[in-house]
Amino acid sequence: MEFIDYYAVLGVPRTATAEEIDRAYRKLARQHHPDVSQAKDAEEKFKRVGEAYEVLKDPEKRKRYDHYGAAWKEAQSHGSPAPGFEPFRSPDTGEFDFDDLGSFSDFFQQLFGGTGGPNQPHGRSGTRQRGRGHARTSARFTMPGADQTAALTLSLEEAAHGGLRNVALRDATNGATRTLAVQVPRAVRPGQRIRLAGQGSPGHGGGAPGDLFLQVEIAPHALFRMEGLDLHTVLPVAPWTAALGGAVHLRTLDGTIKFKVPAGSSSGRRIRIAGKGFPAPHAAAGDLYAEIRIHVPEHATLEEREMFEKLAQLSEFAPPPQHA
């Protein structure tokens, strides 16, 4: 019994997702379709690609195929053979006929559009040719447009607050630039995608255009570092504020807040401000962590210098020794 590696036929790994299998099939079906390809083995490759897709798109068939290999059909319940791909050829004429594809033809119609005319009899697409066995449509060939993906780089504030934004996109094929108005959702996070229906590649022969997916990226921020929903920042404080405690102002994504630094705060101490991190659509916002950094005057005045010298004479404080 011949074993056919359906994953190799579609060019996908055995761990491929349903979306990856669907995408690979669409690409190869267009490439080897007898109406498109002039290769002598186009029909055979097209059938083999369709056979692979028919098995791998179905979770149950794929499970049996992965487990039993070439004997996956015989492993079906009740001992009945799985629907094969023989209906590709009409038993009486041997001609290539899309109407004989059974359930597979439904997907084929979605992929390439209806090939029969408006007065076409129900159940027959009229797509047959004598001789070579290649399919030739009697009406205009239609194909839906491909989906496209582009990066959308946002500032941290834009991602947190959302809103309308104009996005300039450059077409890789002709170099033309188009501008789209995009409604950015509130609290969108890195890696999430925004779908713009009908903004992908145009269809062929009147086919529907594909969709455009904008994958969100967040640019580095001058003040904040993002970890999940939490934000981290550095808070500069004066030596006397760190020693005695006191009120300071701290920047957040929503503006500036005022809070008190605890007395005796050394550099490196982190203060947590609950709920002032990155927002979430249906959950509590993250937290903001402010790390204390003590700053001393770079050019101390004479009076400041005298005060520091007096403090050095009076204080018995000494920092802990350095550890290796």
C-alpha cells in the first residue's frame, strides 16, 4: 500500500495549524489549477494537493492518518472506506469534471468563485474538456484576493488609549502608498492583530478582495518598560527626600500623580502603585513600579557643600560593604 506524505504535498510541518494548512492549500491550488498552469502534470498535482487537503482539514481524518499512515482509510469506524478522490474522473467519459468532487467542490467554489453562468443548470458547472483532461471554464475565471499582513507600530500611549489613526501603507509590487483610517482598540497589546475587511489584495475576475491584518508592535518608551500589564519606571529623588521621606510627582500613562516616598528609601527600592500600569479591556489594569534613584547636586553651592560636610562629620552611618 503506497504511503503519501500529505504534509510534504502541502509543504507544511506535521504540527501545522488548520489555518496554515488552509493557507498552503489555497496557494498550491491556484498554482496547479489546470486553468492557470501550463505544466503537463498540473492536473495530477492539483488532484494530489486536493487529496492532501481533504484529509488534513478534517480533524478526525487527520488523526487517523497520523496514527495509521497509509492504512488510515481502513481504520475508519464500521470498516467503511473513507471517501477517496476517485470521483475526480467521470466513470463514463474519463473527463475532468468539478461537479464530481462531492463535498470538496464546495470549498473549490469558495476558493475560485462560481464558474458556471447564471443560466447554468443546477449541479453542472460545464467545466470539461475533451482530450487532455484539463478543466476549461466556460465563464470568466474568478479568484478571491489574498489576505495581507503589515506591521502597525504604536506608542505606549496610543496602544493604551486607542483611537483613530491614519496609517500609510506601501504596496510592495508597485511602490504606491495608500493611507487608511484605522480605529485602534483601547488596550491593544503587542502581537495582537487588527483586521480591516476587504483591504487586502484585490480579487481576480470580480472575486472578493482579501483582508488586511495589522500586527501591533509597541515602540520603546523613554520612561516606561512594559512587562505583561505592569509598567516599570525610574523615579529620581533628592538625598534629603530619600532620607526624610516626602511628596514627589510621578508620571503615569494617564498624567502625573503625587505620592509620598517613604523615609529611609535607598536607591533600588521599588514602590508599587496599584492600577496605574497598562489597561486591560475586561480586567483590572496592571501596576506601576517606580524604582528609587537618589540624585545628588552635580554642582553644589557653597552652603550645600558645607551642609554635606557637617552631615559627614556628625553621621555615623556607613553603607553596607560591597559583596562579590
